[in-house]
Amino acid sequence: MNTEKLVTMANQIGGFFAAMPDHQEALEGIALHIKKFWAPPMRRELLAHIDANADSGLAPLVLEAIKHQRDLLN
């Protein structure tokens, strides 16, 4: 899948969860959504993109969620 599309999709997920008043709950929600609904190759591609690019294009909340829950997404 196109990495740019994955970044866009992840940011859309983050936009939904950003409205949650509990920051920790938002982080967990983002990571769990990606784990549940993205195929493993999609998750691997997004993680590889983050590893290879200092400016991943991800919203700060999404990047934080992925970094804190990386083990869940592998």
C-alpha cells in the first residue's frame, strides 16, 4: 500500500480520537484501532516509514500513540 495513504489514514484515526478528553485513552484508542483494523503488512509499512523518516508526516498525537504502543502493533 502507498505509505502516503497510510499516513493520511492514521492521521484521520488520530483526528477522531483527539476529541477524547482523556489523553491516555486517546493514545490507546489510536493504537488499538490500527491493531484491529489494519492488516499486518500495513502496520509494518507504517512502522518502517516512522523508523526511516524523522518527519513522518504523522500528527503528533498519532506518532505518540504509535511510539508508546509499538509492541502492540508489531
